Amino acid sequence: DQQVKQNSPSLSVQEGRISILNCDYTNSMFDYFLWYKKYPAEGPTFLISISSIKDKNEDGRFTVFLNKSAKHLSLHIVPSQPGDSAVYFCAASFPHMRFGAGTRLTVKP
Amino acid sequence: NAGVTQTPKFRILKIGQSMTLQCTQDMNHNYMYWYRQDPGMGLKLIYYSVGAGITDKGEVPNGYNVSRSTTEDFPLRLELAAPSQTSVYFCASSYDGQTQYFGPGTRLTVL
């Protein structure tokens, strides 16, 4: 039962442009959502989160949007940098964390 | 401040062998977790703990055991290793039960 889905396994963008990573979920009980970034041979690193009572949270170049009616979460990275190249996981929590399969972002110089 | 540390980084086991994956955190977090990640999949919760002496099953607990005798340590025990347990194992800790901080992982192969 895949309650959190990232339908794009990969995304390639040019340096300086916007990266938009998407995530859909099925469980309306989820009350907290997070994005993690993962480099090869490392553990996931927390990036940004949002509570279900909000629809937007911003932290520097990273913004997470939550559309509860559509059960959709997105992460915007502006401007994208080559160092952003990594696998991005979305996760949703209630009561435990469920992770999507990840999207591999490649930012080309 | 090392965060979450895991040992070993890599291990190859034969079918039927046992081993313990070690996890230690120095952030004084009450919550600790064990996940496994299979290729092309998201992380799946094996076991979790909300404090010393308290553990509970996650989504995929079969074939594993845990203990939590101290706040810092949360070892994961594999008994009678099977090829299906070939995976990358991540330990995580959290201060609020929401934002989790992960260790670098242990890559386990069972042959």
C-alpha cells in the first residue's frame, strides 16, 4: 500500500531555473509533511517541512506547497544549483512516517 | 556533536547467520527509528522507540528485534538472516517525533 507516491523517478533542470518536485498521497489523516534530500552513500537529510494547517512554507531557496484537497505536495527550488543534484524524498506522517520512492534531481551547469 | 552514527557501514552475511546493527545518537532525542530501503523504493519503518525501555513494531518488523536500554543506543538485531533482508538500513532519531535525523546507513547483503 503505497500511501505516498512520487510519480517522477527523475527530473533534469538547468542551473538557475526552477525545480519542481511533486508528491501525491492517499491518506487524509496525514498531518505533517517533509522533504528529505539524499546524496549517494549518505543518509537522508531533512530539508523542509509543513504542517497540514498550512499551505506554504518557505526556507531560503526552498518552498513547500501543500494542497490538501488534491492531496498533493510540491517542493520548489529557486534558483536551482548543481549542488542540489540528489534524490529527494517526500514523507508524510500520521502516526508514523511514510516515504515516497524518491525523485532524482539533476541540475546541469 | 556526531548526530546519528551507525556501524558497520557494510556487511555480508550468509543465510541463517545473525548480526546486530548498531545505532547511537548524541542529541538526547527520545524518539528513535529503524528503516530499511530497498532499491527504487521509499524507506519503510521496521521498529521505533519513544524512549528508553519502550519499543514498538513498524510496518515491516518480521525477522528483526530491537532493544532500547539507554536514550543513546537503539540496536537492531537480525536473527536467521534471509536474502529478503538484503537492503540498506537507516537509523534515525527525533526530538519531537516528527522531524527525523538520519544516520549514514548500513548496507547489508545476505547470500
